[in-house]
Amino acid sequence: MSPLRTLIVDDSSLFRRTLNRILSTISDIDIVGTACDGDQALAKATELNPDLVTLDVEMPGMNGLETLQRLKKILPNVFVIMVSSQTQNGAGITLKCLEHGAFDFIAKPESNDAQENERHLSRQIASIVQAVSQKYRISKLLYGDGGAKQKLTKSITKPTPKSTVREIHTQGPIQIIGIAVSTGGPNALGVLIPKLRQDNDVPIVIVQHMPPVFTKSLAESLNKNSHLTVVEAVQGEKLKSNHVYIAPGGKQMKINMNREIVITDDPPENHCKPAADYLFRSLASVFKQHSLGVIMTGMGSDGVIGLQLMKQYGVTIIAQDEPSSVVHGMPGAAIEAGIVDQILPLSNLSSKITELVAKYKRHALNI
């Protein structure tokens, strides 16, 4: 298989060189060009027809969002990885870029240690490129060279394992919903959360793999479009019904026996901070059978071990299906582990959550 033809776009010559150096070490990448601004990026993209573009969010003149929108008109199926500074403005524009078709983003590190910055970037880039490459390669195998570009960013449709909700008679009323999500998460949450209404009357806790600042912007964006109150979680806050708490980027989040949020600086798990396993362990310990687990689009397998602990108490677990996932790593790993009760498309998750909350509430009241 030929490597991904890659175009690097950044207004900083130093950062272009850094990205070039990192990407050059990845066997799946062939760097075909660089550009210093949006206009040059569009010209190079037209000339070089890249498979992958790394695109700076904040550039003079045409910013990353404007460039992305024009780029998608030239090459509708190109993969785009946004490169963002860790500022409130950068985070806000980055989330809009994800809404407009960017595959994922990386955050520019801010350490004073140049070598540590490069190591951090390498880790971010390697995992995203692996996901992009996998989609591209499967597409080529299925559709050949001619069809690969047309099918590039679409999910590869495989037969989805069939699963029905198991009748779990030990399940009591659902008192909390735990959600794990990663790559593709901001858009997926943008579909799920606004569809949830106050009828559920339970708190929701979410781990979305994101750096600091970005989780706050995500919470603010979701809050504007939702019936529920969506916030970035803070230390010591008591859980409230009809509130959605997003774990802050760069921190770990758990729930204590008083049903309060605890934010810690504990080490990463599964290379993630926040980590879903960290949160789900606390849900298993505190809520026993009175919770609902949801695992959505994302790379890796974070959340599976925590969900296994929740499953020991008879908790119902829902996974997003492959066709509606940007990357099916996390839900796929949960399905492989045999702990998932139902596999659903993104469009059906909200109605199923509402149905289960109401079902177990009625069951507890013997209605």
C-alpha cells in the first residue's frame, strides 16, 4: 500500500520543520509539500492532491476554519488534522473545524522543554495517523485506487454484530449515566446530548479525551444547544439531576461516596488523562447496579476495564456501532470483551438511554 501523501500547513517555519521531522519517521506518511498560509495551502492542495493535511488553526489572513472550508470544496474526502494552540480562541475554532469535517486535532505543547514538546507531539500524531491510515488502507482494499479517494473519509461498513438488550432483573433505578468517547466525540456528543431531555432526571458524567481548555469550550458549545445544563466538572461539586459533567482535560475525574465530583492529578491510564476507566471504576464502587454505561467513537480501548467492573453489578452497557463511529476502537473493544448489551447507531443512542432510564424506574416502582 502506498503511504499517505501529506501536506503540512503552518505559519511557523519552526513548527513546519518540527512536524516534518516527526511525520518523516512514520512509515505510512509521504510528505509531498508544505505551506505557510491558507492561500498557499489551497494552491498546493490543488496541485499535489494530498490524502492528508495537517492544518494550523490560527494563521494570519485566512484562518484554519476558512481554509478547511475551502479545502473541502477542492478535495471533499481529504483527511484533515487541525493543529491548535491551547487557548480559548484556538479551542473554539478547533471545535468548529471538527464540525466542518476535520478528522481530529492535535494541541501544540506549551512546555519550555523542546525535546519533551516533540515527544508529546509525536505521541499525539502517531495515534491519529494510525487511525487515518487504517481507514485509508481498508478503503483501498475494498474499492481500489479509483474508489479509495471517493470513500476516503466514510466509515467502512462491516456486518455489525447483532445484540439485544439483556433482561437484567438485578438492575435498579438508573441514578447516573457514564459516557466514554474520544476521536469523533465532539460531533457525536453534539448529536447525543441535545436530544436528551429533562425527563431522564439523572446526572451524566463524560470522559472525552481532550487537553485542557478544549473541554471547557466543548461544554460551553454543548450547553448552548441542549435542554440539560452542560459544564466542565469542578472539584467538590455535588452531582445534580439533568446536569452533564465533562471531565476537565489534563485531569482525572471520579465520583466519591458522597456523590461529589473529585478532580485529581493522578497519572494517565491507557495514555489518557482524563481516562474513562478511572471514572467508571468509581461508578462501579459508588453506584453499584444503579448506573448505565455508554461507550462511543474513539481510538484505543479506554473504558473497557471500567465497564467490566460495572457489568459485575448487572449494569446495562450500550456501544455505538461501527458505521456511525469515526473510529470504532473503544466501542469495538467493549464488544469484543463481551460486555455490551446493545450496539446502536449514534442517531438511536438518546432514545435508548431515555427508554432504559424510564424502564428501570418503572420496574423499581412495580408499575
